[in-house]
Amino acid sequence: MKRSLADLPPGQHAEIVSIDCERRLSRRLMEMGLLPGTRVRVVRVAPLGDPIELRVRNYSLSVRRAEAAKIAVNPEGTV
């Protein structure tokens, strides 16, 4: 079941499936390490819901909720 990264609760692990946004933003996200096949974990969400802190490849990364909504993921424990 595919979901967006913005839908995941804190502590949830997932694998990135695809990034569906304009080329410029997609390239920037990929340069930050958000590539298809990469495992990510949602660390926490800011009190007002934006930004979202992620753990990617042993470093922390914060992304806007609007950007996270364009990243399709496969949550851990699903096929």
C-alpha cells in the first residue's frame, strides 16, 4: 500500500517508492538523499505540522509537509 511521507506518524519507518513533483524540486530532494529505495524514518513533526524531521542515511533532515506529500512511500510492514 503506497502512502505519502506526510501521512506517516512519528517513529514510522518506510521505503521511498517515488517522488512525484516538478523536476527542480525532485532533483533537490534527491540531492538530499531522498532516492527511491531509500529507507527513512519520521522522527517528529513540528507542533503546527510543518516541517517534518526525517532520519535518512544516518543524518537528520527536515522537509516541508507539502514536499513530503509528494513522496510516495511503502511503510514498513506492508507489501
